[in-house]
Amino acid sequence: MVSRPRARFVVPALATALLAGCTSGSTVRPLGDAVTPVEAAALGELLHRDFQQGGAAFVATAPYGPGAILTLTGDVDFRHFVGRGQAVTSFADGHPDDTRTVFFTPTDLWVGDVPGLSAALARAGSPKGAYLRRPLTTPAATPGTPLLDVLAQMVVGLSATSGDDPRYFRDGATTWQGQRSIDSRLTSMYRLRDGRMVAVATAGDLLLQYASPMPGHAFTVTVTLSDQGPRSVELPADDTTVAATDQPLIAAAVGV
């Protein structure tokens, strides 16, 4: 299992905590309204609330080019900061999808189920069905960071072992942006620093969606959470894991 100390939310080019909020009664509220002290208190507990829930199903998407989108779908264990999923890169120009199974922590990525990978590793003397493991590129804002690394770090970053100071959310940079439905659940929308957005369930104050524009790029990465509750994610066993640095040619051939 992987643990880490108090986890202030870190995403690409961002070193600030995630913000969110709750509804503010029956009064009609103008878009762009600043958060209230009550909301600020809820914001400070949002990532800790994810930790307390234990985990969630997630879908993370990044439409990074014309007709190209990377989608990471799976489950995350928020208490131990471990995730697993299927990464699919789809293209609108007729190229076949690139699909692979991944596991990830805040520091490492395991990649498997890539066409040709198992056979190549077997020829190199590794177990059939083995995974390649490499460190995640950190921080995620580093130029040239693989987009899969960005999504993985963003997903496991949606949890913290304790709350944040509510005063952080009272600087006027967080504004209310109305309500909308996500997966048939009513949410309150908030605009954060640097154009980021969050959607928080009006019932239970659970984070349902986080969206961040990628600095220097014309697309937004979006993570949608659902079915919050305990999760258990087992990482690939050591005897089925091969360090990418031990097989650099194979890793390069399959894009790991």
C-alpha cells in the first residue's frame, strides 16, 4: 500500500488546493458570487471527504488534438492513493485505438496489455503477462510530461488525509457558477484559479467533477467521479513487474 502525508491537491502547473462548494439556500444567486464562510469551510474539507469516502469510479478525459482524445477509466483507492484503469487513445482519422491497462500511485506507473508487449518481454526472459513499471514524471507541469502521467497524478490527487484552512478559499478567486446535472445528480459549479472548474453534488457535498485547462495547450482535462465508496486496488506483483529501465528498447517500442 502507498501512503503519503497531508496531500494538498496538486495538478498540472498548479500547486494550490482544490476548491468546491455547496448550495447557498433559496435566494437567487448571481453568477460570479464569491463563496461564503460556510462554503469555505466545506471547501476545506472536500479532499478530506474523498479520503473518508475511500474511493470512487472515475473517467478522466483529455481531448489533446484534432480528433484525438485520451480517456482513462477505472477505480481509485483514495485512502491508499492507488488507481487502476484502462487508457484508450482514440483517433477520428481512422487509426485504430491504442488501448492499455495501467496501475498508478503518486510516484509510479505500471503499463500492460499492450499489443506485442507480453511476447517481447517473454523473449527477454520476463514472465508472460508482465507489466512495465516506470516513475511518473513529476511535477506534472514539466515540459514534455506524458499526458497519461498528467491524468494519473490528477486522479490520485483528489484526496487528502486532512482538511485545508478555510481562509484559503476566501481570497475572492473562487466564484459560484450556477448549477447543472452530471450523471443525473444536481451539482453546484465553481470557477477556481486559472480557469479551473469543479462540480460538487448539492446532496452530500461530494466532488463529482474537476476540470483544468492545460497550461500552454488549447484543451481541458476533466475528471468525473461516481459511485464513491471504499475501493481496494492491488498493484501488479513484483514477479510480474519489469522496470522500464531494464528493458529500454521494449519500453520505447510500446511507448512506455
